[in-house]
Amino acid sequence: MSDFNSEHNIGVWFDIPVKDLDRSVKFYSEVLGMNVQKKSFEDVNFAVLEHKEGNGGCLVPRGDEVATNGGILVYFNVHGRIQDAVAKTTSHGGEIVLPVHAIGPHGFRAIVLDSEGNRIALHSQIDE
């Protein structure tokens, strides 16, 4: 975690529970258009979403914790490519819950289920 995150952001990290680590790595890599790297630490396998200096998170094999509809909603930045991200959702095992729609002055979002059944939001300031 960067110093910027610890000093300026209320949300600093997230864990996304997954049933199948390899399948979820492919889903998040393709839908978010970023590197998702598998790692292990003390016999625990997981995958870290590319985050450089920004907030980050990882995919953790905990299939019993997957939440299909409810709980916290994490927004993922797909700025300038929300339509492409939504299209890749279904082609990589996910499901569209709410298609792309305006959220007032805050841009656009789509709510989807990832390849594991977790409810997430895809966000862009523009509808492209």
C-alpha cells in the first residue's frame, strides 16, 4: 500500500472471494483490461490486481464467501471502455445484472456478476 493511500483514502484494500482462482484471474484480466498476477504466501494461493500507486485488492480462494446479491459493492474503473468491459463480462463467464446506466454527475456504471458470482460495479466517467 502506498503512503498516498494510507494518508488520503478511506478504502485501502479489498479481498474478493472466488471459487476458481484461474477462472477469476482470466475474468478480471480481460474485463478490467489489466494484469492480475497469481502469488502465494505461506501455502495460500491468491492473485493481486494491478494497482501501482492506487488502491488495490486481490482474489482469494474462499468459495463459501461469494456473495451474489448483497453486501458491499466494489466499483472498478474501466474508464473509456465500459461498453467493452460489459461485453467481456458475459464472454468470460459473468452475468449482467444492470446494463450501463447514468449515475448523475458521477458518470456511468454497470452492475455485473463476475465469473464466480460476486456482484461488482464497472465504472466510467463516459459512456464508451
